[in-house]
Amino acid sequence: MDQATYQGIALDADTALALLDWQLEMGCDVPMTDAPIDRFDLPARVAPTAPPLVLEAPSLGAATEPDDLAARLAEAGALAAAAGDLAALAAAQEGFDGIELKKGARNFCFADGNPAARVLILGEAPGDEEDRQGRPFVGRAGQMLDRMFSAIGLARDAVDAERAVYITNVLTWRPPGNRDPSPDEIAVSLPFLRRHIELAQPDLIVLMGNIACQAAIEKRGILRLRGQWVQAFGRPALPMTHPAYLLRNPAAKRDAWGDLLSLQERLESLSV
Ligand code: URA
């Protein structure tokens, strides 16, 4: 490879690889375009000489501005309300263009597991592996989640609703670099999530981590909230530490185990 310079740094193969490693560590694991762009060979930009012309005033009833949050919320609410079952809801949410994340994501990630399950697990948003597969919680955190729930006899692939879990996220599109969802992204996703829970009708909800708590009960501080039952979406809900947090902090597994036992006990008490 020819040696070039980038901001005064000699960019030989080793340096270029080290820069790429650093970008990966910072979370830049997805290129923004399919084909590489040679930024040393871009045509010079021509500065605009005049502001763009406004050709027509918008007529009454014209399409809403894409950055108009109120209009996007109204559209999300109307689409969600019109969905009579989960398949219709998934189609409506996937078709909704009022969330920018859709443009950068690979796949729509609606839900996984058994929709008839008594327990619904609410996570935060798809990560890289979920974005590739179009299913929530299929990466390392997802494997951890499966192990946690199998310890109390529950599984996403169980046919029996008593033994099953149903899994979804606050967001159905991956935020770039796994950043936290913005308040607007949560707000436009909420009408779909509310309808999702209304249609699935779980007995209990597990709120996995801060973003799920923020969306469901408008609170953050998972280490204080975890293990205490609350009401969310009209049902009993249990905040728990996210499996990704448990992977980084194995000492927190002891509390998480206590929370799983609390969930099991609540399920049993609701059955009698
Ligand atoms: N973390 C989440 O909260 N949800 C996923 O689907 C994957 C990781």
C-alpha cells in the first residue's frame, strides 16, 4: 500500500489498521455506504450562490414536514390503533417512515419468541447481530438472556405459553454505533409498543435496563429500580438489570437471580 498522510500522520498499513481498530472500539462497526468513498479524489464542492428557490407554498392537506414530531406521533398513533393483530402491527410499524433510524438499519426487528407467552421481555434496541438477523436479543446479551430465563424454566422457543417468553424492544431499528435512543425516537416508537403489548396481552412484563424503564415508567436508575414491582402498560412489571450489564459485571448476577425468582413466584401466584 502506498504511504499517504492523514492530518500529518504517516498512514502506512499498520497505522491505517490501528485507526480502524480504534474506530471499531468506539462503536463504528458499520460503514455508512456499501461502496468505499475515496475522499482524496472528490470533485471540489461549488459554494451555493443563492438560497434555494421556494417554488410553491404548501397547500392545505400537503404531506407533513418529516421533522414535525407532532405529526409523526399522530401518524404512529393512527397506524398502531388501526392494527388488528400482531402481523398487521408489524407491517404498519415497518412501513412507518417517521423514524430516521430506519434509513441506516439493515433489518426491522419486531419480536421473537411465543406471542402467547405469559411473560413479555422488553429490551432497548437491536444491536449489530439483531440488525443482521432481524430478531431481538440474538447476540451475546441475547444468549445470556436465554440462559437467565432457562434457569426458571422459560424459553423463547417453548410452544406451551406457560413455559414461553415473548421478546421485543422499545426500538425496532438499530441506533448507529449502539448509542442510546433519543427521546424523540422513543416517543414515536411508543404508540406501536403500547399496541404491541395490548395485542400480545402478557400477564407480566420484564423491563430490561434503563431504556425500557424510561419508555415504560419514565424513570431511570436501574440499579435502584431493579427487583421492585411496578405497573407498566396496565400490567405488573419487573425492572431488571440488562443481560449486557451482567456480562460486564458478573457480581450483579446474584441480584438478577433474586429478581428471576421473584418473577417465578409472581407467575405462580397469578396462576392459582
Ligand atoms: N440489547 C437489547 O436491549 N435488545 C436487543 O435486542 C439486543 C441487545
